[in-house]
Amino acid sequence: MTVAIEATALGKRYRLGEGGYVTLREKLDARLRPRAARASAAREVWALRDLDLEVTEGDVLGIVGHNGAGKTTFLKMIARIVRPTTGVVRVRGRVAALLEVGTGFHPELTGRENIFLNGVVLGMSRREIRRRFDEIVAFADVERFLDTPLKRYSSGMSLRLAFAVAAHLEPDVAIVDEVLAVGDVEFQRRCLGRMSQFGQEGRTVLFVSHDTGAVGQLCRRAVWLHEGRLQANGPAPDVLDMYLRSTAKITAHVDVPLEAHSSMERLSLTLLGERGQLTDTPRRDHPLTFEIAFTARHSVMAVDAALYLIDRHGVRIVNENLSDTGTTVSGGPQRYSIRLTLPPLLAAGDYVVGVWLGTRDELFFRGELLRLTILPLPHDRDRSIHGAVRPAVHWSVNTELTP
């Protein structure tokens, strides 16, 4: 098959303390400083190093890794935004990159004007934009605000508009970095559907996300980057299994501090057994109760929470949203706790538990927090012969005399 992206010995080095543009005065000042000070100011950090990778046409490749692993740097080199320090990357075909929300947007222009502006920046002709305009607006779901300046849009509305424009570019190579970070469940479903459609049309898709369930659902192949180096490359289920084992903790309780600018201060996830005790190894015939607790810094409105379970192959087995019950959380600055109880349906095995917390337009947290092992029953046979769920079924056998 034809190779769409080829990276050979690819690396990117940054020097701390150095800017992109240096004046003559700054150069002279650097020369006059003591050697030790110059060495300290120019410490090297490799964001990516010795990466060899081939992506064939029509491949949908997931890229996973912790923050700072080099994922976005790699995508920027493919998009020709960042120049490699070492090695070379070759890309064949038209590239559409959605790397940062609002790139190519102007806050003083309306949504309508920004569609044309961003489309031209991405390489679309005005005729092509006009032909796709109604589809873009419908996808972004911003029709009511189309003639409102972008500076009055929420971050979620801006992201929906940015992805809608990029998604209708019809590129040969689509690069998507954390597009599911903001937006409600319906918008995420549309994003995944559009990227899946790209793959079915034979386009190449590079998909970066901390949502391993989405990666497992969308991608056939995956790579795992760790501290700027390629840690694993292969079928998505195998790579996700290795990555998940390295990231989530085997524990019954996890407490996470959130970013200082967030409306939320802390978030925790606790797994409780059938008698309300902490447990990370429940039996498969016991219900599972998960408690999501969070502390709001100030008043919040329509906060939704979701809990999902991923099996060892990266397949999302469970995905439950609080809003599916018609309920969300609103109130003042205080601590909130939400409990979800799952009946004893899951088969014995290892699972990773993740949490999503946010509103339609703001993400507070999303990520896998803990691992648990569901123990088999004493009389269970080899778990590998069973499916993903093992409900409490009842068998009956009837006999009938034949004449």
C-alpha cells in the first residue's frame, strides 16, 4: 500500500531560555554572560527523539501518551508548523490539522465571517466554502449565533465551529488533537462519526486523545509515545492494553487536584463494595458502586458527569452519563458527590475506570483514574471463553417422552 506519512529518525529539540527571535543586543548579552550562565540558560529538552514510523493511506492511527510525551510536537511537524531538529518527515497529499482551538479565527469577526476566514487558511476556495457552508453550520450547531462576534462564543462553541470547518475540508490526511476535550456527548458522537467516515473513504487519520475508549473504537492501529520516544506500535487493542496498565492505579480511591483556572477545585473517584467498603477486587456477582465527588470553587450550572469502563483491549464496555437520567448538578461553591451503581453484569477480568466531568461548553476533567479486577466465582471455568458480560442467567432443561 502507498505510504501517506513517513517519519525517519525524527526528533525535535528545544533550548530552554531561548526565544524564536533574538535581537543583536540579546546576542551580545548572551556572549558576555559567564559560560555557566549561558549553559544554564540554554538547557536542551528533546520533545521527540529517534522516531521511525510509517502510516499507510487510509489508515486510522491513534496516538496515546501522557502530557508532554511528544504527541502534539509530532503532529505539528507533520502539519509543517514545526521544523524537525533531526530526521525527516514526508507527507503525501492535502493535510487538514485541527491542533489548537481557534487557530485562524479572529475574535472580532462573526461566526459566518470566521468560517470563510478559517476555510481559506486551511486551503479551501471560497466556492468550496459556500458549497459546504450549510453543512458546516449544521455540524457546529451554532446557527443562532452565526452573526455574533466570535469573542462572545464559549470555548465549546468555538471548538465546534473549528472542527466543523476542518472536517469539511475533505483532506487526504486529517490530523486531530484532542478534539473531544470540549463538547457534549452528541458533539463527540458527530466527531467520531466524521473521522470514521474519513477512514471509510480511504483518507488517512491521525487521532490524538486521552480518551482511550474513543481510540479503541475508531482506530485499527495505535502508537504509544512516552517521554518523546516510541514506546509501542501495533494493533490498537494491544497498544492500549500496555498503555492503560501503565497509567491507571490499582486502588479503590483516587483524589485529583484540578487546574487553578477551573471552576472545580478537586475531584475524586471511589469504588465501593456491596457493603459500602472500599474495594478494588469485587467478585463478579457483586454490584459495583462508584462515587464521583468534586468541589466547586464558585457557583456552577448544568454540570454533567460520566463514568466509563474500558476492558484490556481498549473497548468501552460501560459508558453512563448522569444527564441520561434528566439530571445535572447546579449550585453554589461546595462539595458534591454522585453515586452510580452497576448491577453484577461484567465478566471476571481487569478493567480501567474513567471519569468525565463538565458542561456542554467547558471541560473540568476527563481521564482514566483507577484499575480494578473483578474476581471469578469459585466454580467459574476459564474466563477467556466468556463474553464481556456475565449476567445472572437461569438455565432450564425440559424433557418430553416421545411416542
